[in-house]
Amino acid sequence: MKSKEKSNLFENFLLLFILLSAIATLIIYIYFSFKRYFIGDDFPLLLSAKNLKSIFHPLGPHFRPIVRAHFLLSNIFGDSPVFFNFLSLILHLFATVSLYLVLKEEYNKKFSLFTSLIFFSLFAYNEAIFWVSSVGVVYSLLFSLLSIYYTRKEKYFLSVIFLLLSSFSYETWLVLPLYFLLSKKRSITLIISSITLLGFHSLFALFSSEKILSYGGFPPLDEIPLRILYYFYKNLFPFSYLSKGIFLTIGFLTFIALSLYSLIKYREKFLLPFLFYFVPSAIFLMSKYIPSRFFYFPLVSIATLLSCSIFKKKPWRYLSLPFIIYLSILSPVINYLDGLDYLEYSKLHRVFIDEGRRLMKDLKAGDKVVIVNRVSLPMPEIAENSVKGRPKLFLHRWRGIGGLIDLNVFTNFIFWEKGMKSTPIPGGKDCKIIIIGNGDFVSEYSFKVEEIK
């Protein structure tokens, strides 16, 4: 057998292996899309979506109107978790196809397909698929890739449109201004558009600076090497943590040196994976925590580098072979285990929502109520300590029901289905008392039931 035939056989074998991994991952995503309920931030976003004007309201310290527009779909399709779960998966599929189209402009079809399938099947970012509120990062990648694709096609109007959409989705859009500036195909239209958007978002950040600085706090400076290497490390060792030390420093310096060398030598081909890895890494230095969705952009780079190693000559392809087989087998397993964790966590939310519906089913407009929260067990901590998959970060709302849902959001989410809302009032003796849970006192919320006009 000729050398070229052996090479093709080797590549086709690996392609089939990765394809099976991607199919298994797709089946897992579909399975959990039918079963998973809403989680955490999904509830206030669904509530705010009832007001069409909320689309341009800040999302905490962020400006993400695309995310708010995403939840506006509940006004058309209802508050169906199955609909939103499948929509996240469909957007992820579109992002994967867009990645293939972008790579096909620089590489051959087999390389592009290989990279896209690896990206789709990897496990490290699956929070972006399993949690509806994380959809912003999926939109951002989809629009960023489409903006790059149309830039290469020299269709700059469409490129600017997708640049704008990406900037309104998630902070990872910042890869685009750097790409437009450093790419050989520069366009004054794209550069001016990028500068304009940077100015707008900078002004927004300036007026929201106090909130941004308090967003989990900045990590210590000596953690920067750890964070830069974190995205690689967690694919190899998903259940353990990278620790500081001399080996970390050596690995960090080696990684930086190799990245810069590759960027200089293969500028046009390596520019996209370089930016997709390092720009989000720099952005996320502002966050104390590194949740799973932060991996979404960097894993495009990791998938591309894995493909590069396979399509290189010996010995690189054989050195990377065990790693790719390892990831192909491990990814569906972890995606399934993580899916179980998010499913169980969503069930906790559903239990309390169903209990609230039962307790408040007879309330009518004009009623004054005090709801007493005695669910003292910290459900997020319990969920974090009983995970079947990787360690996870679940936000704890200390005065909320079980630490999951704030009381005002909890009541309004239930009342909205009946065309009513809860308006806060001072507590008083004329109020009906509803107690949820039988533990220690946690919090209470006094409100008047009113019709929505």
C-alpha cells in the first residue's frame, strides 16, 4: 500500500471515530433536551421577556440584547423548556456548520469537517448547551464566525451586521476587531465599525464599572498562567484542578512561545485559533470563576490544533492519536454525566415551582400575601456536592427558595400564567400567610396580587 493511501486510510479511520463520538453527543443532547427544566437565571429572563421594552435593558453588568431577544420567543412559543433546550442545540449545530465554512476557506474539506466534528463532540463547554441562559456565548460564536466568513467573501455589509449581532450577544465578540485589524484582508468599513462598537461598549462598561469589578472579583496575578493553560488542562484532566508551581510556569512559557512562533510563521492560518484562545482568556481574567461556558471559544482553537497535528506528517499524527481517541471516547461519557447533573438541578427548580403553584392556586387579584421561605437547605451546595460529572458552579441566591429562585421572581413566574403579578407591599396583619418548606426561617416577601393590564 502506498504512503498516500495509508495516510488517507489513517485519516478516514479517525474521521469515522470522531463522527461516532459526535453522533453519540448529539443523541445525548437531544435526550436531555426533552427532560431538562429551567435553571437559575432562566426565570428572571423569562419574566422580563413579557415586557418587550426590556430587550435593551442591561443584563446585570452586561449589555446583551440578543440574549433578551432570545427569551422574547416565549411570547410566541410559550414558556416551554423543551423549545428553548432544542433551540440552544440548533444554534450550537449552526455554529458548528459555520466553523466548517470558515475553515474551508483556509484548509481542505476533510480538515474542516474533522475540526468541526471534534469541536461539536468536546465536553468542556457543555454548560452552554445544557443551560438556556448561557445561549449568549453560542450566539456570539455563531455571529463571529459568520462575520469572518463574509469578510473572506468580501461581503462587508453582511460582515458588519454579524459583527453588530455578536457584540450584542457576549463579550467574546472582541475577537473580531483584532481579527479585522491583523488579517490580510483588511477593510476600513470593518475597522471603523469595530472602533464604533468598542466605543459604545466602553461607555457602557464605564457606567457599569462598579458592577463589573464586583463580578466575582479579580483573581490574583499569579493565577494568570494557570488560567491561560486551564482550557487545555481541563480537556485532559476534567475531574482535577491545575495547581501553581514551577511546572505550571514552564508549561505556560512554553505554550506562549509556541503560540507566538506559530502565529509569526503561519500568520493567516493560525490567526483565528490564536485569537479565539487568547482573547477570551484575557476577557475572563475579570471573573473569579471559570464556568463551563467560558470554554466555548477556546475549544475552537483546541479542535483546530488537534486537526493540525493529525494532518501533519509523522510523528505528530501518531503522537496526537491517543489524545484524540481518548477525547472521542471520554466526551460522550462526560456529556452524559454532566447532562444528568443539570437534569437533577433543574428538577429541584421544578419541584419548588410546582409547590408554589399548588400553594398559590386559590389567590386572586386584590389579595395581600406574605410568603414565608423556610426552605433552609442550600440546594446549590447540595447539587455541587453530589455531581456525577465534572465539578460545577451553581449560583446560590441566599434569600431565595432553597437558594435557587428569588421570592419576587418565584411569585411572578407563577402568577404570570394566570394574567397576574405580585407587587411588593409592607407586611401587615391583613395579609394571608403562605409557608413554603418546614426548615428554619430564611426570608419572607409581602405582596399584593394584581391583574396585569
